[in-house]
Amino acid sequence: MDSEGISPPFFDREKHVVFLKMMNQLLPSDYQVQEINRLTLAYFAISGLHILGALDQVDKEEVSSWVLSLQAHPRNDAELNSGQFFGFHGSRSSQFPRDDNGALIHNGSHLASTYCALAILKIIGYNFSCINSESILTSMRHLQQSDGSFIPTHVGAEADLRFVFCAAAICSMLENWSGMDKEKAKEYILNCQSYDGGFGLIPGSESHGLGCSSGTGGATYCAVASLQLMGFIEDDILSKSSSSSFINVQLLLDWSLQRQAADGGFQGRANKPSDTCYAFWVGGVLRILGAYKFIDEKALRRFLLTCQSRYGGFSKFPGHLPDIYHSYYGFSAFSMLEEPGLIPICVELGIADIAAAIGH
């Protein structure tokens, strides 16, 4: 249920489509503080409509024109190799004009925004040969640190697993891995696995499935999805001997399965309440590992329905109002649960299977 009424005891697809159409057209005032992440919010709405089988509600030409207008472009090779990142801005507010000499002083291109931009373009079927992918990949190499991690923008930012995932997803969607050193990224990911089997955002930090405001996801999901995208997760990995795997799969499996709580939902860390988004972050890890069959699907479905709003969308916790972030991962979780009428999701890319398959 939500704070104003009882949620229906079934997945209300039609209400969810209406909710996302509203979010795609005019965001409520509470989202003003997220203006810098407008591209990420658009990804939630457009990808969500696709998963719900309602992509016909999206004006693809209008969307592609808007997304492409947010890409930063270098003037020449010298600027391309200056250390700046020439990806996509998160919104107009980070897209500063060049100075009087034509120099791009404030380049706010961001890895998470670039991931969301490419995901949107892939969803609407845009021809990637029309994108200046070389400038994205060449400049992205400057963001990889000596330990294999990535910073999201060329100055003043943290380095952690979220941005390793963004880089891997960008290379995968562009079908070109020249933008990163996969082996160095792999070593960084391995250094983030904790003693309990999960992954922290940085080496030595606590394992969790932390949901992030940028939409790039939890630490353990980012680690496992990145390894999958880079081709380091073996097929049928659960049947392999533990000595043949470079990560501790058994501990990872145990940690992930223990995140399903007594109420049927998933928690991000031990002793934390269940939260809608972890049904995707942790459930997605189990799907990639081939272990989704071990969860209690009926209990998870019951929990998620308690977070469904009668107005459409999902909330973080039962009894709260819905938001676009938790709604998207609620839809994604129901897609993994094979809800009738929903399009299957490519877990490691975070978009529908049919969109992920384009070009591959």
C-alpha cells in the first residue's frame, strides 16, 4: 500500500505506464534538486516504458535530438587528448558554452550521464554509427586510474566501482573496448571483494548492494555486471570448481542469498530493511550467476506489491509514496520475475533484452 490507499494485489501495468508517461513529460517539483541528473531521470522513464511494453508512448525523434544535443565534442585532436572527457552532460545546467577563444573551460561530461545517454539511444533504436564514439572512447581512457578504477569526470571526483561499471557498459554498447584496460579494471574489481563474499565500492569497504542516486547501482551488482560485460564470468559458473574462478563465487552466492529477508524483499546490507531497488541490484547478481532459481520468488513478489502505489509506480518501502528511481527497479524486478506483458531485461546492461541485442 501507499500513504493514501491500498495497492492492488496484482502488478498494475496500466497505472505504471501512466505514471511513467507523467514522469517523462513533467517531473514533480520534488525532482528540482535532481536537475543536474535529468538525463538519468529520462533513462528511468524511457527504459521503464520499454520494459512495460509501452515504448510507443515515446517520441523517438524528439528524444534522440535532445540526447545528442547533450554530447560534448572536442574541437581538435589536441583538445581530445587534453585529459577532458567528451561524453554526455547530465543536463543543460552542466553544459557551459565555450569562452571567447573557443575553449571549453567547464566540461561537465560524466560517465553516468554517458551510460544513460547511450542506453536511451539504444532503446529507441538510434543508429550508433552516427555517434562520435571515437571521442567518447579516446577521452574515456583518461578517466581510468592506475589501480584500474574510473573517475566519472576529468576533475574533482571519486573513483569507485560505479564508474567501472559505466565504462564497461559504454564500451559494450559501442562494441569497442579501446576505451578501457579490461585487465586493470578486473584487478580493481577483485580487490573490492570483501571477506564475506560481497563487494564494496572501493577496496576494503563494506559489502553492499547500495542503491545510488546516479542510477548506476550497488557495489556488488556493479562488480558482477562489469565482469559479465567484459567477458570474465564463465558460463554456468556455479558448476565450476572454486579453484578455477578468480572470484570467490561460493561466498558471493551465500552473501547474495542471505540478502533476501523474512518479509520476502531484499536488503542492501545485513540488518537493514528490505527495499524495492535491491530486488534488482541483488536479484540481478543472482541472475547473472545463474542462481536466481534459489530465491523465494513468491515472497519477493508479495513484498514488491506492498510497495506498489495505487497511482502507479513503486516506493522504497511499504507505505511510502512512489518515486521514479524505485519504480524503475521495481519494474526491472518484475521483469526478472517474468511478469506477463513485460519485456525481459538484460540484467548486466540495465535495459530490455531486445534493445541490448541491437548491433550485437
